Amino acid sequence: MDTARRYVRSILFPLILLLAGPALASQSTLLVVGDSLSAAHGVPTESAWVELLRERLQRQGLTQWQVINASIGGETTDGGLRRLPELLRENDPGVVIIELGGNDGLRGFPPKVIKANLAAMIERVQDSGARVVLVGMQIPPNYGPRYTSMFADIYPSLSDRYDTALVPFFLQGVYNKDGLMQDDGIHPTAKAQPTLLDNVWPALRPLLQQPVPQSTASRKATARRSDQ
């Protein structure tokens, strides 16, 4: 009887994996790692650009993607880098949006430190098998032309080096428009959230329409099955 059971399992188990494989591979996670600009600071959660992204994915039939928002108000690139390994393990994403650096710039952190932290984040994400969307930021001109120029150059430079998707400037069409920034002059209003999503969408959409990448966990599972 035990021999018969083992024989049945040896036939059925690979068949089940084969049939379930395409369905499992069609599901993946879109992870957003950002600061208060993505954490719905000062706006209703249902109005925030990440929630609007969820709605757009549904409308456009991209239902294979679930969105996990791991953004935290006040987050820096150093904090994001420290949190990232656990986020990758927990969520096993196919695409990661990195929206960080603004708080570093506002605090006057050295551009080379910001760049090194973001580079390390990109490398970790790509090593996990996921794709990266890097969200570019700029800081106010009162920080001086040299610093603001060096800061702004971080994002296109890293995108070129690592061949990532790039949002040139997250607040384009927002930061200088009446009614689109909160009184603090830093955070967009609820009215601005659709524009933020529209700024991200051209870089993000092509990645979502490609085959879902095989994650680290999936690759390990495939390797284990091959060894059996």
C-alpha cells in the first residue's frame, strides 16, 4: 500500500505543480517603499496616489498585481535600506517602486551618501529578481545651485547605471501649482494625487505588462522540485 501511495504521489504531485504553475506565476506583488509623499500624509487614504494606483490596475485588467505600500512618513534612504531586506523576504515582490531621498535632501545629507544608499537598495531589489522603478526628486533652490544640482543628478545617474525605470521628477506639475501643495509647502494635497500617479504611470506600466518575473522564492522552489 505504501509503495502504491508513493507511486501515485510521484505521478500526481508533478502534474499538480505543472497545472498550478501558470496560475501561481501570474500573481505578483508591487511594493512601494517611500516616505510621506507615498504614505498619504495629510490626505485621506482613499485619495492617495497609491490607492488610486490600486484602482487603476483593476480598471486596466492588471489584476495579477497586488499593491503593498511600505511607505513611512519621515523615511530616509538609510532607513529604507535597513528595512528593505525584510520587506523583500515578506512580500517577494515582482516590482519595487523606490520613492526616497527627499527627506535626506531636506536635511542636507551628502549626495554621495544618498546615492550610495539608493544604489544598495536597487542592487538588493535586482538581486531578488524584481524590477525597479526609481522615483526622482528635487529639492528647493534655497539649498544652493551646487547641492540641488548634485541631488537631482542622483536619480538619472543611478537609473542609467542599473538600467531601471525612472520617474524624472515625482512632483512635476504639482510643486508650483496653486492648490496642489499643502500649507507646509512639502506635501501634495488630495487634489494633486492623480497627477502624482500620472507621473509614475509611464515608467511603471511597461513593467506591469511584461511577464511577471520569477521571484527568489519561486526560483528556490523550482530548484527544489528539480532536485527531487
